[in-house]
Amino acid sequence: MSIKLPSGYQPTDAEPFMNEIMKEYFRQKLLAWREELLRESDQTLSHLQQEGGAQEADLADRATTETDRALELRTRDRERKLISKIDAALERILEGTYGFCEESGEPIGVRRLDARPIATLSIEAQERHERLERTHRDET
């Protein structure tokens, strides 16, 4: 896509849903988010490599270092999963299915997509999904 967004463009409910400009807006938003996550991931890797060989003499210091390292790795794993969801959203843009609820096929809504551009369910479908999860969790 080579559509130039109007300066200061923000999608609204007043325009046709998932028109070319709106798709490009979300595509650029997803790409920028992905780039930011990759940059943070590189910084985490660099930080872990710099600290990699250092051994703390004090047991408490070593435990703190290990806890910090484990937290960074969990964060990196979460970011990796998020990048995968961003890639899936970019693919849906190409396929023409982006912005539509996977469950109902209805538009997800501009405000929800702007807040959570990787959303695959409308608010109503997401709430139903979460209620079902709670019900199943409570039964076990």
C-alpha cells in the first residue's frame, strides 16, 4: 500500500469502515508498534549479554540478578507473542478481514481498534468469551 495519510488523520465512525485510508492508518500503527517492540527486544538482549558472564559473590545479589534476568526473559517472551499477534493483524489487513469480529463478522469498532489494534473480537464477543472463561474456570 502506498497511500499517504492526511496530516493528523484519526479514523472516525463517520467514515466508511475500513476504507483504504483507515486500513493504512492501522497498518502504519501496527508497524510502528512492532518496530518499537523489536527495538526493546534488542535492548533486552544486549543488556542480558552484557550481564551474562558476571557472577555475583553475594547470594542475595545473585538471587536479585537471577530474578531480574527471569523477569526480562518473561517480558521478552510476552513481546514475542505480541509481535506474532501484530504480524497476524497485518496479514488480516492484506486479506481484507482486519477490523471485523472473528466471531460475528461485524465491524469491531474504530475506537476499540485504535486502543487495541490487534483485537480480533468486538467488545460484545470479547465479553462473552471472558464470561465463558470465568464459568469454565469456576467449574474446575
